[in-house]
Amino acid sequence: VFGVATQEDFGLPLAAQGEGDREQVLAPVLDAVSSFRDDVRALARSLPPADMQAILKLCDDLRDTRLVDCGVRLEDKPNGGQWSLADPETMKAEQAAKAAEKVEQSVIKALRKLQAKAQELQKEVAASVPPEELFSSSSLAAKYSAE
């Protein structure tokens, strides 16, 4: 810390070692974090909905922001979280692409709803024509007129 101590002094010797060594050193810590998150999520599900959502949001923040910044990918699996090491910038790019896809899907959904409402409105407008004016303004007016 500030040139007084090195990472090796704190028990996490990460400098100038291969990726396999780094993963081996971090494995117990990341296993513990993943297990703790799984336990917290399981406990949160037994709480009232508002409390549960707050705790699950914190768990998701750990997975989606804090661990990503550290280069750790934590994936939710049926048998608990599974972690792996990855490049933080690559993971952030993946998250940005996923968020853009989600926005695109919500825009498509909104456009479909808008189109359905427009069709519904057209039907309502057509149904709202008084009977005496029904054939006077349509394309069938000449066919059914007395003249």
C-alpha cells in the first residue's frame, strides 16, 4: 500500500505470475464469495417481497458491477453460482451489447403495441360513422346512391 507493502504481503501474490497461478490463488476467495451470494439469495427469497427485491438487487450489483470491475464473471446456475476470470473490458462490452438488445426488444414491443392501438383506433373510427353518412363518404357511395 503506497509502496510500503506489496500484494504478496497480504496473501494474494498476483504480480508476475501466470494466469493459472492467479486463478489458483483466487479460487478459494471467489468460491467463498459465490457461496455467500447464493446463501444470501436463498435467504432473501424467504423475506417479504420488498425486502427480497432489495437484497436480490444488491446480489445482482455484486455480480454485474463489482465483480466485473475485478475481472470476475459470476454466472447463476441451478446448483449455485459459477465463477470464471475474464477481461473486465470484454465483460463490460458484453453487458453493453446485452443492454442494447434489451432496449431494442422493448422498443419493438412498444411499436407492436402502438400498431395494435392504431388498428383498434381505425376500427373505432370506422364504427363511429352515423348510419345515414355511412355510404355518402365511402367508396361505395356511387354504387348505392339513388342518383
